[in-house]
Amino acid sequence: MSVNLKSNATIDQNLQRMIENEKKHWRLVLERLFAIVLMLAERLPFRGHREQLYQPNNGNFLAQVELIAKFDPVMLEHLKRIKNKECFDTYLGKDVQNEIIGLISRRILKTIVSSVQSSKYFSVIMDCTPDVSHKEQLSILLRCVKINQEEVQIEEFFCGFFHITDSTGSGLVETFLNLLAEYNLDLMNCRGQSYDNGANMRGQYKGVQALIKEKNPRALNVPCANHTFNLMVCDAVKSVSIAINFFGTVQRIFTFFAASTVPWDILQSVSKMTVKSLSDTRWESRINSIKVVKDNLVQIIEALYKVADSSSIGVAVSEANGLANEISSYQFILSLTIWHDLLFEINKVKSFRRDESFEAIIKKLGTEPVFPQVRLSRKRRFFEYEGTDTPLNKKSKYKVDFFNAIIDVALVSLNERFKMLDSYNKILGFLTRTEKMRSLDANELLNDCKNLEISLRNPSTEESDVNHEELYSEINTFLRMEASVESKDALEILKYITASSLIEIFPNLFIALRILLTSPISVASAERSFSK
């Protein structure tokens, strides 16, 4: 026994070898199951109607296991044991699948938290919507500037969906703060927040952005520019009854042809184009629906008359004729051209000059303007009132009631809804490009640096992320160094400082650029998390 123990040749050696082989087998099986879960979690659902191997409709997970077993001896041996009932713990059930997903999720979140903590500064992006079971789901993303050695990368990390019962500003903030506490992240390191334009998000007093700024004034709010533009167009449409009727008519065109196969086939026989439904949420995307109608108006009218001639149903005949007459009118064609140009140039809506644009659009049509005759309302006059106002003609009235109203409301909405974004731009906008920095004189640049220091100051400790005098000096030094180099944006400047190991020379500029790039400009990532 003593000799065998010294030479490690006892009977336990064989048992230990069997145990190690068995452990190795199960480890290899789990590695393959983890790989399957990782692949399916990104692309496909897991389970099917059945949960047995080699059965039809048993789901993608078991189908992948069966596929791997055809080429892999480890998985083949595992399935052989299951088939021969040599093992009862198969690790293929739904509970094990969920456990593996949970393990992977916790590891991913741990990596995300580590990246955010190492970046120090972060921003939050949130959006919420009800799911198919009518439960409100909150999507939370964290954005940071990740610097790994000499590589600079802006990251937006999805942290998960959170079921919420209180969708008010205070309820959403409580969910967010609980998340930060769970991840051991400090709210005082938050430098930006971005949401859609809902009242519970952007509210001035009880919105999420206001409540977070109460706790951390340095968490600057950056309203989503895409939502702001969208709501601007929505405001313009809802303010004018002619615009509401116009979009209703465009939607009726799609509804009429898509209602059954006969009108759709007639439309396809006239022209190989497809009319599109209006988007209920993204107003600027309605350009796609309007463009089809504008480019194929003659073919659509011809198809409507063909439907009226070939249909034996009185309702269809009446609707087709009425719709054809409506979209043949000069007023509809003019509205179609106006909205096409307005939505096409939505990012330059301020460039619309009322008088020139209206006359240019009428001239573009190339026909004599024909406006509907409307009854002029009589204004009540007080005794001995001498009015000098004269009634407008049909063209002027249409211009005032429709075109001018749309442009005025759009401009007012543009200025009002972009106030918050403009205030943010006044704080950090001078850092966006070297051209912007060079365009400022010494006093303007110094004032911008001072304003940034004040905005990034902690009210409780009076400490700021940057020192305005040092930042001013560093910017001037950097501009002198890069005088002969082409213009750089904020990300390119940060990459240059990092790659050239100049962080110790430009510490304040380095921090300011990270804070600027940490700030989100859109909540698209949060919205995409729902659809994805």
C-alpha cells in the first residue's frame, strides 16, 4: 500500500481518471450549449411546440443540438446517452436554457458596468412603450466614451427592459436610480440624459430630466433631435384643417387600393408602382407616401376611373369617382407639391421664405391657379366703425389659411422645441470642431470656457470637471500645434490627443471632449431595442 501510494498507482487513480473524463465530457457539452444559446439569443426563438429530440417542430435549440451531433463526437455521445437512458440530466430543458441565458446576461452586464466605470462619465438614454401583453416596458441604455490604450470608441450599452407600473417622471427616475445602485454606478458621474419629447420625460418641473438635474445639475439634458423635428411637422399639420384633409386623402388612396385584390391588380396594370400607407409616428417619413402619389398621380387617377368602370358595386363606383375628382383638383395638387417640398427639405425648413416659396411652387406646376370659391364670412362691425380691410381673393386666402399657417407654426414650433438643445449648444457647442474654436475671438473663447466650468460644477463641493483658464490655454496651444492641419471634429481631436499621448498636456480639453461625446443626440438606440 505504501509503495502504491508513493507511485500514485492505487485503485483511486482509475476512479479519479473516470471522474476527470466525465467532468471533461460535461464541460465540452456545456461549451456547445452555451454557443447555441449565444447564437439563438441574437437571431431566433428557442422553443417549439415539442421539447423532445428528433421530433418535428421541437424548436431551434433542439434542432441545433441535433445538427451539431451529426458532426461532433462529443454531442453525438451526449445524445446517445440520452437515447439509451444512461443519463437523466440532459441539460437540454427550458430551465437550463433560461439559466444559461441568465448567466450570459450577468456576465455581459458585468462587462458593461466595468466599461462604464472605467470611462467614469456616462449618459443615460431611456424610452418606454407597452409590450404585447400591455405592460409598460422601460428600455435603459448607458452611453460612454471608451478609451482602451490608444483606441477611442463611443459606446451605447443596452442594460435591459424593466417592467414599470408608475410611468410618471418620479417612477421612471426611481427605476433608473435602483439600476445605478445595483450596478454600483454614481449618479454624480452622469453628464447627459436624452429622452423622447413626452411630458413625463422632458417636463420642466416633474419630468425625468428635471428630477435628475435636481440631484445632479451636471447631467445636461439633450432632447432627441429626431423627435423634435417629428413633433414640429406634427404641429404644423394639426394646426391647419386643409393639411389634415390632405393627409386623410393620401391615406384613403392607399386604403382604397389595398382593400381588395381587384383595385390593386388594376393599379398594377396601369403602373408597376405601389402606393404606401402613411406613418403614424414618423411624420417626416411620409415623404415616401407623398412622393409615390406625386410621381404617379395621372396613373392613379386612371386606375380609379378603371375601377369605377369595371366595378358592379355602387359603393366602390362612388368612392372611386369621388376620390379621382378630389385628387384631380388644383388644390390637392398644390398641397401635394407643397408638402413634398416641405418634407423633402425638412432639415432646412427655416430656408422657406413664404412669398418666394409659394409663388415658386405655383410656377412649378405650370398651370393656371384654380382655387375653390368659398363664402366670405361677414365680420361684425361696431357702430361708427370704419374698416379699411378688404376681403382676400381666393389665391391669397388659400395662401394665408394654408401655406402661411403651416410655415409659421413650423417656425414657431422649431424655435420653441429646440430651446433646450440650443441652451446645451451654448455650453458645449464651441468644442465640436477646430473651425468653431478658431472662429471665436479671445474673449468669446474665454467666456465659453468659463460657462462650461460653471455648468460642470458640483454645487455641493464647488468643484468642477474643468478649470476654465487652463482649458482656454490648452485650446490655444492645441490650435497652434494644429494650425497647418485640416479641420477636426471633437472625436478626431480626442483620438489625436489619446494616440499622441498628450493627455497630460491637455487634461482639461481631454475631459471636456469626453463629456461632449458622452452626451447622446438621439434615443434611436432605445427605440430600436424594442423592435430588435
